[in-house]
Amino acid sequence: MGIISWIILGLLAGAIAKFLLPGRDPGGFIGTTIIGVAGAFIGGWISARWLDHPVAKNFYDGATWASAIGGALVLLIVYRVLFGNSRS
């Protein structure tokens, strides 16, 4: 998978993470999208590094999607904990 595939996957993973964790985010749509892309990269890296499952094989692999969505969820939770009260 190339960098464009990871960005697309990250956009979709961010949308799915936002669907799974509804509520107001401090960054809005743009912030959630950036978190999704970063989460896809981090989730893929963690999966390849420590879980011994390289995710660069196929865009439609379930483990690739799970790691991207998991990474986006973790980043979204951390983002809400750190910056959640800054928006009124």
C-alpha cells in the first residue's frame, strides 16, 4: 500500500472512529480527519512493529482496517482528554 492508500484509509478510519465515539470534538471535522490519518499510520506501525502483522499487503485486509480504526480511536480519545474542555 502506498502513501495515498494510507491517507484514504485514514480518512475513512477517522470517520468510523467519529461514528463510534460521537460527541463534540475540539478540532471539528478537520481535526478529526487529521487524527484519523495519523491514527491509521500509528495503528499500522504498531501492528507491524509489535503485533508481528505487517499491514502493507492489501487495502482490503481486515487487520489493516482494524489497526487503522484502533489507532484513530486511541488518538481521538487522547485528543478529547487533552483538549476536550477548550471548546464551549
